[in-house]
Amino acid sequence: MAISIICTNKDPQPWVAALHDVDASLDIQVWPNEKQKSEIEFALCWKHPEGILQNYPNLRCISSMGAGIDHFLNDSFFPEHLPVVRLVDPLLAQSMFEYICTAVMFYFREFDLYQAQQRQACWYQQPPQSMAETTIGMMGLGQLGGYAAEKFSLMGFDVVGWSRSRKSLNGIQTFAGPQEFETFLSKTKVLICLLPLTPQTQGILNRDLFYNLPKGASIVNVARGEHLVEEDLIEALDADHLRGACLDVFREEPLPRKHPFWTHKKIVVTPHCSSITNPKSVAPQIVQNYQLMQNGKPLLNRVDILRGY
Ligand code: NAP
């Protein structure tokens, strides 16, 4: 009985060390060098090569190495009958909040406008704004979006949130489903995308959405690059409908050197660093799920692979 770490763009060694720190007796193997594929019962995966999970005849559980599971949906041979779990970690939620808080404060305290003024040596004090009059719109009110929405509300911002099912969060006006989407957007001054990537949310940050936001709104995308229709964003920024965009995730990563986002004056680019999973912090829940699986008990943080998140 063993765990295999199957990843293509992460170094597996810190994960092996972190899991062994929790339980030194674990048999942890690393793709593609497992001793016997038949020994593997638990796969810890990130962007695994398509079809590869079919090579493990005794696999009983698949865990994502992050909060998202959209990388599984790209595998048309994915064993959908197996339970799938993801990582839920307070540190991940806190670090995501820190990033989006920085982005929100950048627009709220108008550093983007002052940067533009600086390029022209222009000394001009923008009219002051209040937090209570600045509405943050949170798309996705799950582990990350729900946590950040409540923190922004406690800071004094006006916060509205949108999710698939209705939510009740302290001090936050919530909207649900496609029928309430436009009302949600019409109130939003800084829009944050923390949706999972699913067929329903792919390309959701598009022209229609941008023009349903009030003129001068900003967007922050920290979810997935495929949520954004890139040419629609550039058009809405160049037409001065949107004020700015802070982007941490991209359709192609690393962002190609010639990509227009790098040099656009109204776009802030960061290299998918908004919230990086710390193996030490998440190793205990991975080991716990491995033990729960062995004992036939319900797993933690199970996802519905058919729903897509
Ligand atoms: P989560 O707990 O699963 O929450 C997802 C939220 O999105 C839920 O509120 C859900 O609504 C809502 N939602 C899903 N589909 C929707 C739809 N079609 N319309 C409206 N709302 C919809 O996910 P999470 O842990 O907060 O993570 C969110 C995403 O952040 C991940 O999937 C991942 O892609 C991204 N992420 C990025 C980074 C990074 O470094 N940039 C790090 C971690 C995660 P219900 O509540 O009604 O289900």
C-alpha cells in the first residue's frame, strides 16, 4: 500500500519530506519511478499527464495538490468512479486574502492613478474615497472568496458576493445564480474572481460582464486564466470603461514574453503567486485522508468531479 506523487510542474521532494514529517512509516513513491504501479492506492496529483491514472489498477483515492481540481477535468480518461479530494487550508485562504487586499488597496487608494500622474510629473490630489462607499464584488463565496469577503467587510468596505447557491454571510449582501448576476455586477467597483474553473465559468470575465460593471470599475483575477477573455479585457481598458486589472493567473503560464499584458499601463501582472500551497501546512490533511481511505471512513474535502469543483 503506497502513495504516489504524480506532478509535472512541481518539485515532489518537499511533499515527500512534509508527508514523512507527519508519518515516517508512509511508503511514498514518485511518478514515474514507482516500484510497482499495483502498490499505489492513493495518488497525489497536480497536472498529471492525460490517461496516466489508468495505469494504477488498485487506485482508491485521488487528491489534488491544491485547492483547484480543474486540472483533472482536462483528462478525458479520468477515473470518475474514484473519490476525489482537494486541499482546504486556512493558510491558503489567509495568503489569498493578503494578495487581494493589496490589489484592492492599490485601487482604493488610487496608486494606479498616482503612478500615471507620476509618469507626467503631475501633482494632483485625487478626491478622497471612503471604504463604506467602495463596493467590493466577490465572485465565488467558497473557502477563499467567503473568507476574504468577510475580512473586507470587517475592514469597513461595502461587500457584495455572488455564488451558485444562496449564501448568508455577516454584513454582506449576497446574490445567487445567473438571474442575479447583473444586479451583483451593477453594484461592484472592484470585482474579484475566486470561482472554480468549470464549463459554466470558463470565459465569464468577458465583454458582457465588463459592460455590466459601472464605468471605472477594476478587476482582480486570482482564480484561473481561462476565466478571462483576454482581448475583451484589453478592449474594455482601452475604451476607458474599466480602470484597471490585476491579474495573477493566465491562459498560458508563464505568460509569454511578447504578451500585451506585460506592457499594458492599466494591467498589473504577477506570476501566479497569490496563494501558494505550503506542503508542510497541508501534509497532515493528506495523511489523514490516506488513513480515512484505508479505514473506509468518509474523506475530508471531497469534491464532486461531475459538478467540477
Ligand atoms: P470553493 O470553496 O469550491 O468555492 C467556489 C465558490 O464558487 C462557491 O461559492 C461556489 O458556489 C461558487 N461557484 C461555483 N460555480 C459557480 C457558478 N457557475 N456560478 C456562481 N458561483 C459559482 O473554491 P475555493 O477553495 O474558494 O477556490 C476557488 C478557486 O480559486 C479554485 O477553484 C482555484 O481555481 C482558485 N485558486 C487560485 C489560487 C492561486 O494561487 N491563484 C490558489 C488557490 C485557489 P456555491 O457556494 O453555491 O457552491
